[in-house]
Amino acid sequence: MTNRKNLLKAMGPGILFASTAIGVSHLVQSTKAGAEFGFGLLWAVLLANLFKYPFFEYGSRYANATGKSIIDGYLNLGKWALWIYFLITLSSMFFVCAAVGKVTSGFMENLFGIDHHLFWPMTTTAIVFGICGTILISGRYNLLDSLIKVIGIVLLLSTLTAFTLALLNGPLPKTPNFTAVNPWGVAGMAFLIPLMGWMPTAVDLSTWNSLWTIERIKQTGYRPKLKETLFDFNFGYIVSVILSVCFVTMGAYMLYGTGVEMPKESDKFAGSVVGLYTEVIGSWSYIVIAAATFSIMFGTCIAVFDGYSRSLKRTTELLFLSDNKDNDSLQFKNLYPIYIIILIIGTFLLIWLFEGTGDFGILVNIATIISFLIAPVIAIFNFILVHKKYIGTEAVPPFWMRILSYLGIVFLTGFSIYFMFSLF
């Protein structure tokens, strides 16, 4: 009984990670992969999940072993490493927040039946960002976090139900003149890097795992054993992997070859995703699925703003604070809300710039490509930091994890080089 209670105290960061991952990479990218290429890119989804796994796990492992975030570990590698992480974060954060925010606005418009053409196009985005900022700055995220976990369970059960029914019913018939798109062709390769960029999410977001792990320890007052922290992370990661396969399957069975294309406008795209569920579960489920998908995206949006603000705050403290890097320094105590405001304003302006294109996929692709190209750097940093020099002998990952790490670095680096080469 005591072990179960302690495990429950450790649970949280892994589930939050899963809720964050299920957002754009699953609802958008995985569904589009199935709709456009059938199961032709399923291998990429599985390999991305496999080869990125160690580097996310190391964020939780480092935090448990040292009691500090892995961002602190970057400083141990040298100030140059922390500066690289800081610059990577600055270069990607607005694009990532914009992609997530735009998708969240689309699911909101779908849920409440809002026709953004009747209002200023940025109205729903302003509402979403305003609510996110208010919740985070007022410190009420803990309550919403608990609610998101419940909603996440609803979406998990709904997805598994729709997935099972889709398998039982079989794929919808293809149009007579249907010609399959070669996933190894130009179109497939163009979609491949964005797909893997956020599958299950960006590697640099592994720092958030460590920050959330430390925050959970502060919240509960309990320092979990390493196996408890890793159980929490692995649970969330496995759920994320299963759902990514489900979304690819839903797209492949319900859209691939039918002649129905996924809309480019975010609100209509959201309606298409929710329509996949209702087509196999029943029309009665529409409002339940619409509410669950919006809530998950809303939770993802808040988590992204929270994660970036926490990581920026800690990075700023380590780079510019002189009095022994004290977290509670009065000089830096108000950085978190300041970074929240900066992120919201900058992201809002970026979405506004792209609003005229009418294709939210452009933002998603830019964000995911940036995330994939910078992934090898963070992967190497994280791998170095789980050697016994930094975390002690007991917390060093097993042999198979070290081998998987080498393969993962080669995988991420190889595809990044291939993508850069293909551009020229």
C-alpha cells in the first residue's frame, strides 16, 4: 500500500508529457500521414518514437538522480552548451507556440461552432492566449492539470474505441481512379521531416520533463525512487506511442484513397478529425470528442507556454545570475510571468503574419522542421549527462539504452543532413 501511495505521488510529469505530445504531432501530423500515405510512413512514426525515447527519458532520469533540472546539467558541460540551448530555445519557441496555438484555436472554433470569417480572424487566438496567460500567471495551472488528466483518459478511451471499430469495419473503399502516392517520392520526403520533427514531440522539450519532475517533488514533498520516476515517464510515453499508431490508422482507414482531403484551414481540419471519430463511433459522440480534443489541445497550449517560460527562466538564472545561481533570488523571481507575456505577444504577432496564407500547415511544418534539425544537438547533450560522472553509478542507464542512444544520434543526424542536402 505504501509503495502504491508513493508511486501515485511520483505520477504526473509523464502524464503531462503525454498530454503535450498528443497535441499537434498526433491529432494533426499522424492523421495527415495516414490520410495522405496510408501506412506508408508508419515506419517513420515508430522509428522516431523509438530513437528519441532515450533522450526524453534522460531528462527525467537526470532530475531524479541529481535533484536538479537537466538545464543545470548543460551548465556542467560548459557555459557554451547552455548558450547553445538558450539560442535553440529562442529560435524555435515562437514557431512552436504558434503552431500549437493555431491548432488549438481551430479546435475551439469547431467545438463552439464559431465562424471566424464573421469576426476578426485572430479573435479565437486572442481568447485562447488570454485564458492561457491568466491561468499560468495566477498560478492556477495545478487545478487545470488535474482536469486535463481526466479529459486525457476520455480521449484515450475514445481513440481506442474508434481505432478498434475502424479495424473491425475495415478501410473505406477507394475511388476508382485512385493512385497511391509514393512515400519515398518527393511528396513523401517533404512530409517526412515535419512528421518526425514532433513525433512524439521535439527533443529539446526533454528539459521540460526534468523541470516538471522537480516541480512535482516540490509539490508533494516526496523524493521518488528512480524506478518510480521512470515508471511515470514510461507510462506516458507508451500511451503516446500507442495513440500515434491509432491516429495513423484512423487516417489510413477513413481518408486514404477516398478522395476526401484534409482541409488546410485549422477550424475545418479540426472538424475533419472529430468527424473521423463520429463516423465510426456514432453521431452522438460528436460533442464528447469535440470537447475532449479541444481540451487536450488547450492543455497542450498551456503546457507549451509553461514549459518554455520555466526553461527560459532557469536558463536566464544560470547564465546571468551571479550569487551562486540561487533560484529564489529576488532579482529573478518575476521572470516567469514576464516570459509568459513575451511568448504570448510574440506568438500572437507571428500567427497574425501567417494568417493571410489560410494554411495553418505552413506554421506546423516550419516549427516541426526546426525541431528536427536541432534535435541531434540536444540528444548528444542529454546522453553525455547520464554518464556516471554527472549522475553517479546507480542512475547510469543500462547497456541497451546506451546502444539505442548511439543509434538515435545517428538516426537524427543522418536525416537532418539528408534534409539539408535535399534543400540544395
